[in-house]
Amino acid sequence: MKAGICVVYSVQDPLLCDLLFMTKNMFNNQLMSVINILDTETHEQQESDRKCKKRVKFIFNKRVRGSRSFI
């Protein structure tokens, strides 16, 4: 049945609706799990990048301050 731009489908077996509903929930749960994993990895990578930048800055400052200029 078509109403405007929407199409409405009907199924003969109500178990099919239950199956589709459960499948949608399983997909959403899996998607949320993957999103959480990616968020955790992103956070860990940002922490690692921050530590690396601090170390590079420390080494650079140490070398610049400790160097002598010869004229």
C-alpha cells in the first residue's frame, strides 16, 4: 500500500516482524560495541600523542638550551 511518498508493507507471519525487530536490536548493539571500542582507541591514541609531544618538546628544549653557539 502506498500513501503519498511512504510505502507500507505487510507480512503474513507475525514472527517475521519479531525476527526483524530482534535483528535490528542485535545490529544496534553490535554497532554500539564497535563505536565504544573506537572511542577507547581514539582516546588512547590521543593520550599517546600528547605524551609524545611533551617528550619531543622536553628533548628539543633541553638541546636548544644546552647548546653553545660558536662564532
